[in-house]
Amino acid sequence: MRILFIGDIFAKAGRKAVTENLAKIVQKEKIDLTIANAENATHGRSLSQDHYNELIKAGVDMITMGNHTWDTTAVYDVLSKNKKIIRPLNVDPKTKEAKSGFGSIVYSIRKKHVRITNLMSMQCSARTTITNPFLVLEELLKAYPKDDIHIVDFHAETTSEKNAMLMAFAGRVSAIIGTHTHVQTADEKIYKGTAFITDAGMCGAKESIIGAKPQEIVDMFEGKLERFHLEPAKGDYQFNSVIIDIDNKTNKPKKIWRYNINNN
Ligand SMILES: [Fe+2]
Ligand SMILES: [Fe+2]
């Protein structure tokens, strides 16, 4: 079983990186399952129905999200009406965000039950209340201990928290793939039976800050602006992903490697 995990897709440049390349990658690398984080796919904020359709048509099998999930009100319908999307599992069950969509699902492929779970850090700002991702994953594993393969997208800012997630759950899930920073790290590894990378990176405009036009963000750091708006940058794109090979007999990960494309 070979799984492609695509880092945060940011706006039009990011969607173009996926639509122009995914079919070729799937064929060339013999990919069985494609998972993509699309929390920024619509103008940097959340995912519209049209862009959900565009990514699924391009060949994405399952979409994960993050702290930007609830930046639009249209997303509640996208989460409720579609099957190939999950949002962070660890939203407070008392909130209305907990009522739309799911945070963990099982995808049947090649006679395997592949669970895909989306979690996010309590440190990322989101328009809802987030509960402890470590405790929520522990509860999930208690409730569903028998999945063949379990891929976790852990959406978090700090390298330490993502590495703590690996140490806490090594050997108990097949892969923990970090998302959210949009900057790919070079620490991919198999650790005690779990494939891991601190961050898978981004599909989006190459000349940007996390996919957005740089100037506003520079202005904010220089104290000239109080906040920035994540206005998507244009131009050449980068495509960041990782590929994970899972042994068909043992269901254990064998290998993880970075797979990147630059379009210039
Ligand atoms: Fe993101
Ligand atoms: Fe994020």
C-alpha cells in the first residue's frame, strides 16, 4: 500500500499544483491512496464546494483540514454533505462545529481498513474550542483498536508538540504527518513502527510567506500593521508531499520520503 500525503493546499496556486501534477504522480509512483490537507484551498481560508469538487476530480481520495476549517460559514455544508473530507476531531463536543462532519473515518482500500484521523493543536487559533489532541487520540484508539492502517494528520505549529505526538503514539498508529506550518521539514523517518514527518509542507505560490503575499506579513512583523489577511500570492508554485509505503502483510510502514515539484 502506497500513500501520498499532500501538504496544505493554499489558494489557486496550490490547487493548480495539485490539478497539474496529481494524476501523473499517482501513475508514476503507483499511489493507492491520496490524502491532502485543504484547509487553505479556497483563497487561503477553508474549502468551498467548488474547490472540494476540483480536488476530488484531480484525484484526491481524502481531504483533511485544520484551524482554518471554520473561516467560512459555507464549510458547514461542505463538511455535512460530502464523504471525502474530515475536519479536526478534537473540537469541543458542545460546540456547533462538532455537529458538522467527522474527524476520523475509515476508508476501505485493497481489502484494508485505513483509518484517517485529523487532529489539531490547542495552540493553533481557530474559530471554535479545541480539546486536548493527545487525550482525544488515546480515546479513539481505545474505541477502535483494530484498524489495519491508521494515518494521523496532526495540525500544529510547534515542532516539539508534533514530536511529542510521535513519542506518545509511536507503534500505535501507522503514520503521524504534521501539517499547518507550510514549511516542509527534512526529518522524515520510521520510528518504532510509525512513519513521521514534522511538517509535510505546502502546495502554493513559491514566492510567498506560507502561500500569502509577503508585504503585509513583513509590515506586521515590522510593527506597521496590527494583523495580516493572508492574501494569496500568485506566480510559480511548489508542490510538497510525502509518500509512505506500508507493508501489505504486516501493515507496518516500511519507508517514508519527501516528494516535491517546483514548476520553474
Ligand atoms: Fe495551512
Ligand atoms: Fe493551519
